[in-house]
Amino acid sequence: MNQLKNIKILSFLFALLLFAFASYGQDDAARLAKSDAEQLKKAQEWVGSLALDNKTKEERLVQVVVRHLKAVRDWHNGHPFTEVPAGINPATGNKLSELDRQIIADSAMPTEVHQQLMDGLRKDLTEEQVATILDKYTIGKVAFTTKGYEAIVPDLTAKEREVIKQNLEQAREQAVDYKSMKQISAVFEIYKTKIEQYFNANGRNWRQLFKAYVDAAKAKKAKEKNNG
């Protein structure tokens, strides 16, 4: 009798386990379907903003962007930061953060993914239109960051402007292969550091320039408050 009772209990537990696995699979499929729909909507909005007035091109471009967005998502989700051993950044000696390790993991994505995006965009778009799509990925960080440098260094030379432009555009293209905005911002920080190193190596003192800008902003705010 006890043996029969144990068999019934085990059968019940096994049935519960099967149900749990089935439910997990259904939830996972539902999440993926929702994510796929979000990626498609995003791609349609980005391509639609170009107002190409050519349905064939638009559909082709939407597929190019969707394929890239899904590839970035799938690689990111399939390669957690824990795949990268905890250690130090050899350039700074600082301990690698979770963000650092996730960027390292995601940077190992096959280069073909990026190349297919760029080739697909350039097949149907001008370089200016390609830049517009890349700006969508990076929420306009090139223009926003450029304005910041213009505010901090109001007497930028033509050469300095070109250095800023080249570095930020390189940051933008590299950043599209990362999933989160924290990662995208971290990629831009790499190139902002290069820009500021260029300033320091060519007669500017970035720290002093930035401090002067912050002090002026604080003084202006205090004056407005007092006048108000």
C-alpha cells in the first residue's frame, strides 16, 4: 500500500514538473513574440522617418534593421556578463564592472552582423540617410554631444570640430551593436575620452575648460534665482 502511495505521489510531482516546464516554455515564447513585435515596430518607425516614398525599399530596409536588432538582442541575451571572468581593466587597473564585462561579452558578436547592417543600409540609402538610421539607434547622441563640446569650448577650431565629428561618428557606428543605453553611453565615453585627450595634447586643458563651464553655469543659475 505504501509503495502504491509513493508511486502516486511521484506521478503527481512528475505531472507538476511537466506543467511547470510547459508553462515556462509558453512564457518564454510569448516574451520572444512580444520582443519581435517591438523590434519590427521600431524598425518601421525608423525607416518611415526617412519618407522614402518607395515601398519596396522601405520593406527591404525594415528587414535589414529588424534582422540586426534581433541579432544584437539574441547575442546579448545568450551571452551574460558572467561569461567574462571577473578581473581588472589592464588600461586602468580598476576592477571590471558588470557593465564592462557585458560590453566585452557583447563585443564578441560576429562582425558579419554589423557588416550586414551597414551593407544593407548603404544599398538603398545615402550616407546622410544611413546616419539618420544610426542616430535612431543611439537617440541622437552625436548631435547632443557635439552641442556639449561647442558650449564648453566656444572657440573650437575647424580641426577640433573635425576630430569631434570623426570620433563621435565612429562611436555611433560602433554603439549600434549594443543592446542597452548604458552600453551605448559607455561606448561614447570611450570616444569622448579620445577627443578630450586630443584637446590636452594640442594646447587645451580639458579639465580647466570643463570647470570654467560648470562654474559659469552655476553662477548663471544663482543669478537667476536671486533675480527671481
